[in-house]
Amino acid sequence: MSETGIGKDGYLKFQKETTYNTPATTGMELMPAAEGQINSTIADIENSNIIGSRLKQAPCAGRISHSGELTFSLYPNLLGMLLDIFIGGGTDVDNEDGSYTHKWLTPLTGLATPNSFTAHQALGNDLAKVFSGGKITSIVMASDNEGNQTIQLNTFFKSALYDQARHSTFLFDNVCAYRFGEIKVYITPEGGAEALYKAASSELSIDLGYNTEDYKLGSFEIDSFKFNTAPTVSLSLNIPADDAFLKAAREKKSFAIRLAIESKQKVSESAQATAVYKTTIYLPGCRLSPDTEIPNGTEFINMDLSFDCSYGGTTPAAGTAKTMFEIDHTDSVESYSQS
């Protein structure tokens, strides 16, 4: 046995798979892991038979799972890759300024999203583990009022290989993550006009509704990844208290919300000066929790708003069709379908 050593020596890399559950080996993207890791767990099958002894019997190995809750700073040059893995099937627009905009809508048909990915993970100086057949089952994009914006990925994998050779090449672009001062929240009340609201924090959660308990006879690993229920989309905001939101919650009125994120960083050295990273998230059908309230206190009053944004509506890319969300992301990649 040997010591794992300093955690800074570890790494995490992602790459979309060409064939489901066939580990990707080239062109892997170094991920700036901030918190969390991918773990493999083998559940116990407990044995408790009458065998003339009070000693506990050894368990047998049962279900095998490979999953992780990973949190990263929200780097705009990596966000497109993550959204392509998470949702897939986006459309691409070639902009005149040398950038490209990718548009994703809620997956409301089919059994699963089209893409899977491989993750290489090494902790400290240990040999690597290779997890394949991965799906991002849900994401949480959050921002407070002092640091980088973050994205949390909940991941689940089909298979794992242990004691694999470590990678020796590590490249990471000198790009700043999206920061708290680069996100704006626009809210359109039912029958009203869009207005900018000064939020102190935000948290957008998207869960695609996968079944991660789909085990079948004949294998100890999960059989496949399929949707088990409809997607759910929610948004939490902390804003200065406004009685209009309290009334809207009581009257069951809906809202359209737009989260606009824009960096001042160019998408590439070759692009024009106006070509900067941008991300716009449209949430066209949101309703407030019925227990929305304005707290009473002696200081300036803020309120917490919890929106259920799963009702859907129309967005620029959806046209007349309804969607729970549209995510537009501008960067330097021509098309993620080719990566």
C-alpha cells in the first residue's frame, strides 16, 4: 500500500463518448474540480441465517453503482461541452462576429438524452479510475453575491475500470469563470412587462428525471439509463421584498424569467472584440410556491422566491412549441455535435 499524497496532484477529465459505454481515450478535457468526486459502491446483501452461532455472517456483494456529485466554478469555455453531454441535440448558429451560439431545449420526448461521457479520475498520486457510460442526470447552477458562479453535476455511470495509467498532459485555458457581477435576472409577470430585478443570490435546478435504480437480473450494474418521470425545473431567488410577488403567489399567476450572463472575455483571439462569452436561460412558465411570504424583521427586508418552472411556455428557439427551458450559449466552438 502507498499513501495517496497531496490532493492537488489529482485530476478529473471528461470526454463525450462516440459509442455508449466505450471509454473515450483521446481529446479529454481537464475539468477544474472544486468539490466532490466519483465513487464506486458495492452494496451488501446481508446474510442472517440460523447456523448455530451468534456471530454476524459475512455479506455477499450486491448492486454496483458509480456516481458522483461534482461542483465546479462555471467556466464559460467548458459550459457548452457540459450542456451538450447533459441535454444533447442542440442547434448551432454561426454569428458574424466569429462566435457561435448553441441552443438547447428541454428533452420532452424519447427514452434518454443522446450523449454519454467518460470520466478519468485520479486522487492524489494514485492510479486513475475510468468511468464510462456516464450521464449527467441533473444540474444546479448557482450564484451568490461575492464569488464565482458555480455548477453542480449529478452523475451516474454504467461501468468502471480501476488502476489505469495516469495522464501526464494537463492543459487548462486561462479563462475566468463567470462571476456574480455578470448575471442579471429579468422577470415578466403574467400580463406585464419585463423588468430587471436585483437578486442577491440565485439557484437554478434542472433534473431530467432519470431512473438510477434500473437494475435487472443477470447483471450487478445498472441496466440502462432511461427517463423515469418528466423533467423538473426550479429557480430560487433572494430579492428585496415586494408585495406583488406575494399577491401573484396567492392568485396563481405565472411568470417568464430570463437569466442573462455575459462575460467581457473574448471567445477566442481570432474573434472580433464584440465576440464574448454569453449564456441566456429562458424559463417561460414559472409559478411561485403557494407558501411565499415576506418575513417580518427590523432590518431591510429581503424575501426568498421559489419558482416551479416546469409548466413550460414558448421561447425564441422553441417557436410555437412549448418548452420548460431554453439555454443559449455563445463560445468559440462551431458545433458540439461534431466533437
